[in-house]
Amino acid sequence: MTHRHHGIDYVELTVTDLDRAKRFYTEAFGWSFNDYGPQYAGIRNPAGGQAPEVGGLALGERPRPGGPFVLLYSTDLDASAEAVREAGGEVVDGPYAFPGGRRFHFTDPSGNELGVWSER
């Protein structure tokens, strides 16, 4: 499986108790996780093997306003950030490095916050 340029690629849920959330999603839906420390767990792709993760659970004090955080994928992160600005959106965080690549967050003209990530 590969990532699609500018396709919805990853959904991140903010949870208040990471262990409890992992137990819930495992028991309710059979999800499995990649642990990245005490504050984050990646949701494994149900296709298994080397398939990219489909989302993550991020520890936080409360769920993020507006619900889950949607991430798009980009083959050229800097060009995507510029395209957001040119289209009337606002880059509100980044680009910055994170384990697995780089990403930035933006708001659309209605105020919805999304992110875009790239492997480089």
C-alpha cells in the first residue's frame, strides 16, 4: 500500500487515558497498535505487514475541539504548505520534524484544522 498525494491518510484521536483507549479499541474493534512511548500509539493498518498506519491515539487532557485530527499526505510538503497559503488557508504550526517525517497544521477558511505530513 502506498500513500496518495493530498489524500486523507491518517486520523488522530486525542484520548485522556492511553491504556484504557487502547484496551477499548482492541476489545471493541480488534485494533492493534504500535507504541511510541507513554503519550502516543499508532493504529496499525488492518491489512497488516508493512502497510502504513491508519491513525493514532494521542494522550491529551481532553479531546481536541472539532473531534479527530485528520492528516493528509504530501509528496512535497513545502509545496503543499504554499498551496494552502495561496488558496486562502493559514499554516498554524510547522512544518516541523516528527518520527517518520515532517508535517504542518493548517486551518481552512472556515477554521477547520487539519494536518499534512510527508516522509521527507
